[in-house]
Amino acid sequence: MSLDDVDELPVWEGILSLDKPPGVTSRDVVNRVGRLLPRKVKAGHAGTLDPLATGVLVICIGPATRLIEYVQRMGKTYRSTFRLGARSDTHDVDGTVVATPDPRVADRDEIEAALASQTGEVLQQPPEFSALKVAGRRAYDLARAGEAVELAPRPVRIDRIRVLDYAWPRLEVEIDCGSGTYIRSIARDLGEALGCGAVMETLVRTRIGVFAQADAAAPGDLDRETLAEALRPALDAVPDLPRVALDAVALADVLLGRKIAGDAPPESEVALIGPGGRLVALGRADADGRSIQPRKVLG
């Protein structure tokens, strides 16, 4: 890419924050967005929501698809309703729900203590009906075929679980957590700890990092014009990285993948900023912070 090319920046580049409705998959939403884009422009989501779930679904477009992993690592906030006194093969109401005979009714203090035991850095057992792969196949495909699914517990980070409302059998909670956390598994584990069973009834993702549901666009309202207006800069995918502004000479070197002089925290990942505040690349500072090697060029 030449410096002349930089003056004609890609129109279709950025981050789209959408409010996913119920009853559709994340892939359905990405496909809808893709139909509004020029044929060669890529789009990909940064974190799946099940059809039952609603809320923030972040879609990266154009060169910003190279930043999906950064959005996926952002902290997330969910609101969910659990139904106590029942169990399900999927751990939510989309599966086969079986009521627990004569369930024990727990009080709020017991529930809060059981939820507190799930916070912090914990090992969580993923649901059998999940998109995780087992020997190259999706776990939910194996489970639907009646095959045994063995998924090892995985480390996840659950920062906080707050009880918003409780009136048996329904419990409303707000959860702050890291990537890879299954809210269905939290419901399941709570139910087992209480001895009455529990399933997830509703789920809303209200936040992914800097992307809040209140600011998200409705997929059904999108056309090519409104999609363009809703795009946020790619830089929003890396809001916490140190930033280094590039002059014309440094910009030319970065676009060719050459190391440049810079001033950054030693061995830190940095955002390299070109004309108009556009994120041009991500780089890595050397041990003394005096030079930066481009690692992920968006051009």
C-alpha cells in the first residue's frame, strides 16, 4: 500500500455493535450484515449468542476483522433469569425441561452464598450442547445425535454475580465475566448446589467492553446507509492500548512492516495511529521501548 492509498481509506472498515433479537443465531445476523456490504468486504462476529439470547453482538467489518480476538477478550455483562426447581439437557429452556419433584425452596442468603462460590478464577464445565469442538465435531451435533460428549472443565473468570430479584422459582441476576463463560453453566451449578436444579430462562448481554446495549443498533433497521452511519472506528477494539502517532515517514515504514522508532512502555503492545486518527496497525515495543515492530497491519 502506498501513501496515496491511505488518503482513500476503506469505507467499509470498523466495528458494528448490534442488539441481537431472540430467535436468530449470531451467524444469521452476520449474514444479514454481509448482504448489505460489497461482495469482497468481510464481516465476522466477536462472540456468539445463542438463539434464545439477546443483546450486544459485535461485528467487525473489513480490515477490522483482524481485531476480533481483541473484542472477544473484553469483559462482558449479562442479565439472566434462572428458573429454579427444574433441569434441562441444554441447561436452558430451549432444551427438554424436567421439573424437580418436590423441590427444596432455598432462601436468598443460600442462593447468594452458592453464587459467590462461583466467582473468581474458576473451573467451569461447559454444556454438552455447545459449539465447542470434540475430535473436530461440534459438541451440540454429537449431543443431538445421542452420542456421549466429554468436555473438560475450563478456566474462566467470573468477576461478580449480583442478585437483582428473587421470587421462587425465578431468580434474576447480573453477571460480570470474562471470555468463555457459559451463563447456562452458572445456572446448572447453582441448581445442583441448592439441590433443586435450575435452568436458564432468559439471557441478555448488556455490555462487551466499551460496547453497551443502549448504544447498539437493531439489525432489522439496517440498510447500507444506516450501517455505514453505525460503524465505529476500529480503534474502539483496542481502547486500552498505548497509542503512537505516525508521521508520513513512519507510516510508510509501518505499511511495509518495517520497525520504526517510537516511545512506548517496554515490550508493550501498541496501537499505531495514522492520518485522521485511524488505527493503521498494532505493534510490539522492544525491551527499552525505543522502537516498535508492526505485528498486525490493517492496511
